[in-house]
Amino acid sequence: MKIDVTLYTTTLCPVCGMVKDFLKDMNIIYKEINVDINPIEMIKLIGKTRRLSVPQTNINGEWIFGFDPVRILEVLNAKSN
């Protein structure tokens, strides 16, 4: 199964940087959507998750909020099996 990871961020978010660094360190390919640059995506994101905060990570439809490396690995492992 193909793993699809999308990370929603803002430019000045230090926690977003932590998630990006973690994904890079784990060699996980991801798509980043910076909602500062693309406000339409922020509106769509709020509609999907009902949350105003970032980072938000979507892994094949499963949402992870904030920096939660344990949960990211759990979801990735579950999706790859």
C-alpha cells in the first residue's frame, strides 16, 4: 500500500519544524502545505478537522495533531501492513 503523508504547516511554527525534521530523519516522504501561503487550503483544512492549529499531519486519511512521533510511527506501521 502506498503511504500518502501530507503535513499542514505555517511559516513561523516551531512545532511544524519538529514534525518536518522527524519525518526527514525517518526518511518519510511527505507533501507540505503551508497554509500561510495558501489560505484556501487553511479553509479546507478547518472544514475537514474543525481545528485551527498546526501542525496537522494526514497519513492515508488518519489525522495526527501537533508533534506526536509515537502516533506517527503507529499509523505508518498500521498503514504499511
